[in-house]
Amino acid sequence: MTSPTPPQAPSPALGWLLAVPALLGTLISLVLPTGQTIWLSLQSGGVLRESTFVGPANYAELLGEGEFWRALGFTLSLIVMPLLVALVVGPLLALSLDRAGTWPRRAGRIALSLAVVTFSPVGVAAAWIRGAMPNASGVATLAEGLRDPATAPGTLRLIIVAATFGVVCALALTAFLPALRGGSVAPAMLVVGALVGLATVAVGLQVFSIGLVLTRGGPERSTETLAGLQYDYAFRLAEFGPGAAVAALTGVIVGVLGIVATVIAVASRTRITLTPRVAPSAAYPPAGGLTERRPGPVGVAVGVTVLVVVVAVALVCTWPWIDGVLAVPENGVGGLRAQLNTWVPAVAGALVSVGVAYLAALGIGGLRPLGRGSEWSLLVFAPWLFVGPGPLGVANWQNMRNMGLIDTFLALFPPLLVSVPALLVLTLLCKGLAERTDRDFFSGVFLPSLPMAGILAGAVALMNAQDLLWPLLVAQKSELFTAPVAQMAQLGGFTVATPDVGAATPLVVVVVALVAAVAAQVFYLDRLAVTTNGSRPRTPAA
């Protein structure tokens, strides 16, 4: 009898070939706009007058007069409380649910999924604006503090942490639970904590929608953020030079955070893998893995109690939005045209950016063209790991204008051709699968990682749909408004007492997204394990 022939691995050259679309996408939609932003920052002028080269004068003015530092300081102050929620509440919730066992853990995943699929920054801001209207009551009346320059900064900080509490808890729980299934829990938790912290800071530095809708940087510029300062210069004052300088400075900070995060993930040999669907029996124990211990009554009670407390706090914080959605709007702005403008470009953009990232992840993480050091090639993409539409907005708007696409449906499509966060996650997953499988590449790496690509595409689609900045820049005609832009336009009219808070979260979309999110959490994400330095993941208890 002859032994079975082991599956032959594809050629490493295929790995480079799969990475080519991501490299081209990065060059076209990230590298070139970054260089263009830097070039614009060295000029004066813009749309209304001819541009002239002024060198570093824009930077000297921004940094010398203190505008940038004031906006940076306030933006960082908005991040503090969400960062504490992500790094304190998130790990404690994950630990308590992990110790409580399967059904409380899955219940927590399902309950908090609703916070993710319904999160709409403009909708949340619209709900809080209702609190500043006559006859308002309840938690939303906190928004009255936005009228006074002395109280507006503190009020906006409280609104930001309340508005984001549920979604931050949900995302932190999704990140930390797999780390608790790694063989060496402490190192995995530290790595995930560092990545979550860096991501929270990077995203917070680019916050735009809630601040613009609620205060527009006022009163007396007391709540101006970095993104708001960039928007004011580039698009309100039509001064591309100072606006691009703010964008470049923001991009440098966010780029450094992305490089640090990538180095941490690669240097710690972080990998993501899947635990078995079926619990191993005593006769067939897991090969080299660690088995979960069975939860006791105390662990279950603690886990359920913590979950109830977190959900209750999330409901209180979200109540202004819930109350706004339940109210009947005077004039709905979330019609069919607005939904098509919102979701067609959002979904198409997600499929392209995540699809390109997935191909590269299969090549880099699955086929490993550079051997054990293949994931170090992610440093090529690292500066744009956390970069959103803001830092590249000035350059991308100018490109759209030069192509004559402003105020067209094509302009609504997101300009980013590759999702670098998806590339990092999928590469770590493909790496973990490739190292643990004894099957061929198709069944051992491609098929198990494909659901994660779909999950990330759905997440990116939700983010694209709720983005306010890009469609606000490229569409001035009302028939091209996305739902968030239509909501903002309605609020800017100051004629509606009951705004359409739920325009960006239509019931059909919420139901479909929630069903998909619950299925993903229960059947796939609940099986993920994050390991570092070659440790083995835990397997479910028998």
C-alpha cells in the first residue's frame, strides 16, 4: 500500500501575482493622492484664484498661530472616553462572557450586533439636535449645552461617548474574544489591545460627521476638530493650500499609527485561525491544542450580569436616537432615490476594495512568496492602514473636478480601491490557516477565509453608506444626495421640528444587515482565535 501524496502547494510566484491588484490600487488611490496632497499643501489659492507655490508657508501659519494645535487638542479630547470604553469595558466584557460559556458569549455577540448595524453618525447627531428644541425632555436635553462656548466642548465630548458606547463595545468585544481563545492569552490580549487602541485613536483623529452636524465647529470655534478645520479651509474658504496642509499633518499622524500597528502585528507573529466546529471527544483530543474549561454557575451569572449592565447602559445612551426613529418625521428624506445613491456606491465600493485586499491576502498570507517573512511586505500598505476619506479628500475632490465628474452618480463611489484594514486582517487569517492545514490551498485556505472576506465587505459597505464627507464634497444636486447628506440638508434648513432621524438606517437594510451579522457572529466569528508567537488556540470543551 502506498501512502497518499501530500497536496502540492501553488507556486510562490502566484502569491506575487495575486498581490498586483492591491499594489496598483494602493498606488492609484493612496500613494498618488498622498503625494498630490503634499504638493497642494505647498501652494496658495484654490478654486477661486490661481494657485502659486509658497513652500512651507501654510505649515508655518497653521502651526505658528495655533489653529492646528487647538483643533488637535480638542480632537484628542473627544477620543479619551471612547478609548477607555474600548480598552477597559471591552476586555472586561469579553473576559466575563468567555468565562460564562457558549450561550452567554453568543448572546452578547448577537445583542451588540444591533449597535453596529444601526450606527449612523448623522442620524445620531440629528437625534441629539432634537434635544435642543423646545419641549424636549430626557437625556437628549444635554444638547442644550452646545449653545454656549463655555459648555459646548464638554457637552460634545459627552454626546460622542454616549453615541459611540454601543458600537465601540461591540467592536471591542469582537476583537478581544478571539484573543481569549489563544493558547497564550496574555500576549494575545496585549497585542489586540494595542491594535484596538491605535485604531481608536486613528479613527477619532478623523471624526467629522457628528461634530459638523451638531456644532459646525462652533460656537466661536470651541468645538473645531482636525477634519472640521480641513473642511473649513479647503471647501468653505476655498483655500486648498491650508486645507491640504491640515490633511497632510493629519495623514502623517495617522500614517505613523498605521505603521506602528502593522509592526506590532507582524513582529508578534500574530495569526488568526478557526477552531473546530465540533467539540473533540475524549477519544480524539485536539492535536496540540488547549481545551476550554467548562463554565461554572458563578461564571455564567457574572457573564450574564455584566452583559445586562452593558446593554442597559447602551440603551440609555442610544435612547435619543431610538426616540427620534420612533417619532414620525415631518418630511421624510430617506426615499428610494436617496437609498440608491447611498447603498449602490457603498456596496460596489466595498466589493472592489475588499475583493482586491482579499486577493493580496491570499497571496501574501496564504502562499507566502517571501517565506516566513512574507507578512513584512504589509509595511508597503501600512501608512494607509487607518486612513479614511478625510486626509485624501482635497486631492480626490480635485481629481474628480478635473475629470468632470462632480455632481454625477459616478462621483458617489468611494475613491479608495483597496481596503488596507481588510488586507491586514485577511492576511493574518490566511497565514494562520496556511500554517495549520494539511489540505490543499483551495480547501485549506481559500474556502475557510472566504466568509471573513464577505463579513469585511459587509462592514466596509456599512461604513461607506454612513460616510458624510465624500458625498457631501462631490454632490451638490439634491437628486444626488445620499441619505446622510439629505439628513444634513434637512437639518440645515432649520424649518423641521421633527427631522428624519432614521433616513440612513431604513428598516429593510437594518433587518438584512442584522440577520447577516448574527449569522456571522454565531457561525464564523465565534470560532476565531488570535494567537501570537506560535501558540496553539484553545478548542471548545467537550
